[in-house]
Amino acid sequence: MSSLSSKLPVHFSGNARFNRNHVHHNPSVLKIRATNSNSNSTSSSRSGTNYVLLSSAITVTTAVANRVLYKLALVPMRDYPFFLAQFITFGYVVIYFSILYMRYRARIVTDEMLAIPKLRFVAIGFLEALGLVTGMSAGAVLPGPVIPILNQLMFSTLLLRRTYSINQLVGCLLVAVGVVVAIASGSNTGQMLSEVPFFWPALMIVSCSFQAWASVTKEYIFIDSATRLKHKSLDIFVVNSFGSGFQALFVLLSLPLLSNLKGIPFAQLPSYLKSGAGCFLNLGANKPSCDGAPLLPLLYVITNLAFNISLLNAVKTSSAVVASLLVMLSVPISVYILSLPLPYLPEATSLSPFFLLGCAILLCGLFLYNTTRPARNSSEVD
């Protein structure tokens, strides 16, 4: 009897409750209940896997749409990219906290969730604001195609500080190489940084490290909250709301520096923002350069909001590394879509055969990473 009962999975204690005296006289009860527990385990595992796959598919889809629509949104907003960035930064604070309030009223968000220590959210906001400042500084000097290469490579490299199997490390490396090959195919990559001082690429790498650190901190918050909330799931809008709130605070404090980095004297910033709002809404008869607004900018804002939510959900349901790999997968897909003739971007571009090679390498890396089973803990019972 004791040997049979020890085979019951300890993590299904809720399904394995039974009367010991009754089982003593009816051994078949234990067998039936153990079988039911195993069945529930398999069903729960399949359900969890399907949810993760669905979450991953949504993340990749919204990431691709986010990149494509950003390019389209810059057609009417080409003179006001700084306005678009600030509109998103401060507008999302209002949106996230409004959603958080509605979820609190619906009792989805609890008082215990809101009582999570805010110091880590301060750190997230500071890191993301610092990444924005340094990235904007380096991005003003670096050639455009170099930015996603350095960004994705550094983001993946920093997140791999955790312990992974050799196959997972090789898989992540292949994904990074695939992105580089796909993005750089057909371009004169050897000369991209030939006239750029080393300081600026280094600054971009530092910028990416801030963003990656913020992402790892978010993952840690979810892990730590499971203990604080007694294994209840922390609502993602708690993280999004407070993280975005503190990020907006630090961005507000650094607005004089940010505006000067974009070539906008701080004294002229109010008039610039007013003109940017007029272009965003396509108000006024003498704004032919804003053709496509407000539809394209609004589509980008909505898609970017959906992408941020889905990305944080991917961090919560899997890990920051998996979320990073999903974002990297979206890069070559976005490049391919942007090579096609699109509304407001009618000129198509050709992609070299190396683009397909890069995509193949990337997919091999993803396959290798996701088919590698993590090492079993010594405490697990076979």
C-alpha cells in the first residue's frame, strides 16, 4: 500500500485526496484515483502547451504587424517620429491604468496584487527610459540596418545568463545568426560601420542591455509574485501599468535631453508637439505630407499596444528568452513583408538568396531550442 501511494504525483494533491481507511479496504479506489490524476495531468499539460503555442503565435503576429505598421505610420508622421514616440509613452499610462482599474473593479486584480513592492517597477521604468535615451543617441548616428542586428543579438545574449543546455545555447546562436544573415543579405554590411566611431555601436549595445535587463526584471516579478500571492497568477496589467508609469516619469524628466538629441530645441518643443498632434489627426487643409493620418498612426498605436501586452504575456507564460526568440523570428518576416509593394509604400525591393538562407538558419535554431527538453530535477519521480 505505501509503495503505491508514494507513486502519486505530489503536485496533484488536490486530485488525490481520499479516505485512507476506505482505501485500506478497497485497494481499487487508489488505482482508479491515481489513474484519474494521471489523466488530469495529461489533459492539463496539453492545455498548457496549447495555450503557450497560441500565445507565441499571437506574439509573433503582433510583432510583425507592429514593425510593418510602424514603417507605414512614418509615412504621414515622417517629420514627427519624436511626437509619435512620446504619444505612445504617455498615452499608454492612461490606457494601462484605465484597464487596470476596470479589472480591479471586476475583482480580477486583487489588493494583494496591487501590494506588490513597487521598487522593482521603479527599476523597470528607469531601465527602459535609460535604454530609450541611450538608444536614441546611438540611433541618430548608426545606419538603420545595424540597429535591429545589434538590438536582437544583445537582447538574446544578455538573457542567456541563465543555465541552459548546450542544444538550447546552439539554438539561440543559430537564431541570432539567422537574423543577421537575413537582415544583412544583399547589403554592404562590411562598410556599415566603417565611418562610425566605435563609441556609437558600443552605446547601442549598452542601450539594448538596459532593455534586456528590464525584461528579465519583469520575469523575476512574475516568479517572485507566485510566492507572495500563494501561487496565484499576477495580472499582467499590474506590471504593464506600473512599469509604464515609472517609465513615463523618467522620460518626462529627461525630455530636455531627448528633444535636443532629436534636434528639437527644448523651447520649441511645445510648438513641435502641437504640430505633431495636428499631423497625427490630419487637421488643417495645408498638410499634404500627412496623407494617411489618422488611420495609419492609429493602427500602429493599437497594434503596438497589443504587441506589448502579448509580449509580456509570453514572458509570463514561458520566459524572457522565449519572448526574445519570438521577437527575433518576427524580424525577417517583417523584412519580407516590407519588401513587397504596400499601400503608401508602392516600391518593392528584391531580396537576395541569402535572405532565405538566413530564414532557414533561424528556423533550425528555433526548432533546436524548442525540441530540447530541460534537465529533470533530481527530486522528480520517474
